[in-house]
Amino acid sequence: MAVAWAAGFVVLAFTSYLQVTYVYETLGSTERLESFGGRLLLIHLPNAVCVALGAWASSRAHREPFRDLPVRHAFAVFTVPVLAQALNLAIRWDRVSVEGVLMSSAVVVAGAVTGSAVDRIREGER
């Protein structure tokens, strides 16, 4: 599982860096982030893509025969996104709103499930 977690962490960290550097820093402004739609487009949807890519990387890196065991595979795939969410909430707890907790949690769930599903679909094509 350590290989799967490492792969997921590296991909999540790299894509999150790109998202913050190129999407948020470039397009994010106070006016755009005041509306829910602006936060959705500039923060939550790009975060969902980052989480999905991280979960997909974890899923791809999880080796046989363990990937055929549903509980172990789920643990390997979903650990990094859940821990990243917990760390994010712990670091920013003083600035977190109800909307932020709910949306970021939904992003983690949607992204992780999407990444895992994409891997299962691609695996089924082989």
C-alpha cells in the first residue's frame, strides 16, 4: 500500500501545486471568489480534478493480488485524499466556513470515487 499512497501523494501534491499556481493565482481575484460560482470554478472543480488524478494514481500503483481485495484496494486508493482533506481542515480550521467544509468534503468524495472508477473502467478495457 505504501507505493499506492506514495503515487497518490506525489500526483496530488503536483497537480495541486499546478492548480494553485496557474489557476488560482492567475484567475483568482476577490471579485471572482465572492460568488459561489466563482469559488466552484476556481477552487472546487480544479480540486476535484486533482483529487481524481491522485486517486487514479493510487489505484494504478496498487499491485496485484491486493487490488482484487475490495477493502484493501479502497484503503489504498482513498487514504491519501481523506488524509489531505483532514490536513487541509486542520491547517485552516480558523478560516473554515460551513460551505468550505461541505464543498471540500464533496470534492474529496467525488474526486476519489471518479479516480477509482476511471481506473476500474480502464482495467476492464484490457
